[in-house]
Amino acid sequence: MVSYFVRYRGQAADRLAFARYYENEHARVLRGFSGIRSLILHQPMGWNDPFPVQPDGTELLAQMTFDSAADLDAALKSDARREARADFARFPAFTGEVTHQAMTAKVIF
């Protein structure tokens, strides 16, 4: 399995509007990626850790999964990818950085 992560590190002017747009509008575009198996959205939550840790400031982490690197490569070259890039201009206001990373997974337990 191959995962393609898009991390939105920063702050949305309206967190709820940003999350809703991604889930209800942008996901429709991503569904058009050839070979995509799933889209998992990770959002921050409050937690209590007894040790001092530094949250990384991620507003949203999108994880798209594919069966292979070849499937990911095809998706990234598709018209749906170009549409997804254009759709970013329609997102609710967001200030910060957006990063992309492809990774393979190995389940340990």
C-alpha cells in the first residue's frame, strides 16, 4: 500500500468551513484520481499527555491510499490532479504551509 499525504500546517480562518469544504467539495475531485482506494482525513483534537510534547500545528492531514506507486503516479498525472490543484483557490481562507509526501506503509503490530 502507498499513501499520499497532504498536510495543511497552519490555521484556517474558519476551521469548520475549511473541514467541511475539504470533506464535501474537494473530496469529490479527489475521488476522480485513477486507482485511489481511500481518502482519510485526520483533524486535530485535544489530548492529555503527561509528558511535555509539541503539537505540530496541523489543521488537516489528508491521506489518500493506492495499491502501488504506479497507481499513485498515474493519479498525479491525471486531469483530476490538475482539477484538485485548481480547486485549492476555492478553499476557505487558510494561512500556513501545504506539504505533500508519498510513503509506503509497513504494519508492525
